[in-house]
Amino acid sequence: MKILPAIRSMKDFEKLIGSPYRACVILDIHIGHLESHITTIKKHGFDVYLHLDLIKGLAVDTASLEYIHQKYRPTGIVTTRGRIIKKANQLGLETVLRIFVIDSSAIEKSIELIRQTEPKLIEILPGVVPKVIHLINSEVEADVIAGGLIETQREVDEAIAAGAKYVTTSKISLWFDPANHTS
């Protein structure tokens, strides 16, 4: 699979039921809806990755991470915060460090953060920068996810060709393009 579906609502998730996907990232959710959404998604056999920074009503710190881990048992988490990645690694969660590439200084700082925190995956935003995907892949051991501004099949293909393991996108039409269902 080339795509890691990023869902913003249960209506988005309903479109995944019966698809070949077995994992998704939950974005933009209110903390009050977390339990019902995770229960439903897991009931359908999906691994759940929670974007902690985008949970409304949650202060992102190590205590909230421990609570999320104990109460909801997600497969993994996505965050921009290094200390949260380190703690999630200790808890045995899959970790995705989200980095924003805006200039060469940001790239250097991101590489250092990756080395310090050792996430399993790195999500690079915007994901339409194949040059940066290749650079990060050559500098660190973690797999790369391209995310942000991915809206066409060509952009998916370019990110994968540059070395991204997955592409995260909320563009539903890309989830179901047969070209994205190959390993």
C-alpha cells in the first residue's frame, strides 16, 4: 500500500470499510469523540494512529500520552514533539515524527531531532518535496512518510519514487486509485 489514509471524520472512515487498507491516521478529532471513533475503527480491524497534536481538548505532554496509551491502545502516534516520541518509544508505540521543511536550517534541525528521538517513521511536510525525502532517507534510519499538499497521483508516485514508504493524504479519491494498492 502506498497510501496511509488520514481521516478527519467518521464519514471518511466509512469509505474505508471493505477496502484493502488496514491502518489509518486520525486527524482533527475532539477528545470527547475519541473513544467511540477508536472503538469503531478497531472493530473493523484497522490499526489506529492518532495525531496527538490535532486532538482538540488534549494538552500534548507525556502524562496525556500515557493516558491515551492506557485507555485507547492506539497502534501508534503522530506528533511534532521530540519528547513525546521518546516517551511513546518507551511505551512500545509506533512513532511518527512530523517535520515541516521550510528551509535548509529546518532540515538540519529536523535531522538532529530525528537522530535524538529515533522515531520509527518520519512524516515530511509538505510531501511534494522529493528532494527532501531523498535527503532525509540518506541521513537517518527511519522510514519516511510524505504528507501535506498531496493531491494527485503524480505527487504520490513522485514521493514513493523519492523513497517515501507511505503517503498520507486526506484526498479520498487517491485512497481508491488501484495504483496505490500495490506493495
